[in-house]
Amino acid sequence: MTRLIALIYGLASYAIFFITILYAIGFVDGMIVPKDINAGTEVPWLEAVLVNLALMSLFAIQHSIMARKSFKQWWTQYVPASVERSTYVLFASLSLLLLFWQWRPMPAIVWQINNPQLAMAMTGLSLFGWVLVFTSTFLINHFELFGVQQVVQNLSNSEPSAPVFRTPLYYKFVRHPIYLGFIIAFWATPLMTVGHLLFAAVTTAYIFVGIFLEERDLVELFGDDYRRYRNRVSMILPWRKSERPPTQRHANPFGLSGER
């Protein structure tokens, strides 16, 4: 019964994540959702900056602290290891939903593309970034990344899979295609407002902090294999040729980070 409850909890956490990431696409790209990055009641600019920075900081702190090995060792004294990842994903999703709900728009225009074809192309580029994010997670292990595999293995009383060092497809050209996808999605827009610029700039800065923390963990986990991979393959932009890359278990963000 305990394992069944863990499975239901893990699947519910994944469902909340999936709804959250779909809403994130609409929030950033200004499509379909009831409140996007430029919608809502305007407030004085200082209040908007402080509230928005606080919301993004809350996500960054939660996402970083809960991903650290020392925190997980402490946290799993109270939360079963089988649902640790699901709990991490759930908390990240809730902090993002809070951000979407409480975000203060800053609608002053930084740039705007008025040509319909160019505007459509820019929106398409942003959607390509989201596709890159999703496909990158499936190239590694999407369901492990978001906690589903762990609760399924727990239900069947299977031992967790050992970390495997892999570099499938995109990972042969950049070490962090998930983060690259997020950067493209956040910056490619036909209408860049001050609020959108603040969001894109802060999240991009956090991405590079996350890469530093993640790669430190990956070096500790995989040692020289990851050091050689890091020396051979570029971090974000595919400017170096990859030659016979070793295999790697990569990770992300929201994300999300896979190895975290």
C-alpha cells in the first residue's frame, strides 16, 4: 500500500509538472493562457522589479538547494528516497505556478518586430527552443528526470538504476542542450518588453550558475570521463567538434537538471 501511494504521488507530481511546463510555454510566448508575461495589473516599476526578482529567487533557491547532494542526504531521512525526485519536481512546479500567478507585468517595449513573417519566424524559433528542451530530456531519461521511473521501480521492488554516462545525439555537440533550449525559448520573441527582458536575463544568469553547480556534481560522480567530455564538447554553443564522445548520464533543470 505504501508503494502504491508513492506511485500515485509520483504520477500526480509529474502531472502537475506537465501542466506547469505547458503553461510556461504560453506564459513566455503569450499564447492561450489567461495570464502571460505581459498581462496583469500594472504596478509601480520598483514594486514590479522587487516582486518579480523575489519570485525568480524563490524558484532559484528551491531548485538549487534541493538539488544538492548534502540536502538530499538530509531530506531523505524524512522523505522516502523513492519519492525524493518527485517531491523536488513538485516543489519546483509549485514555485513556478506561484511565479506565473504573482508576476507583475512591465509592458514598456524594448523591441518589437512588426513584419508578420519575421514575427512568426521569431515565435517559431522560441517554440523550437521548447522542442529542444523536451527532446533533450527524452534523449537521456525523461521519466527518471521527473521522478516517475523511481516510483515505478519502487512499486515493483526493483533496485534503482546505476548512473550511466551517456552523450546521445545533441549531447555530442553541446553539454547542456536543455539549457540551450530554455535560452532560445526565453529570448526569441517578436515583442520584448522590460518584464520579459528581466525574466530572460535573470533566468539566463541562473542557468549559468546552475551549470557550474551541476558540472561540479558531474565531475564528482563521473571523474575523468566527464572532465574529458567537458574539455572536448562546448557548454552551450556547438562551436567545437565532438570526437568519439564517451557515454554520459546528463541532467537538467526546470529544470530542471537531470543529475542536479
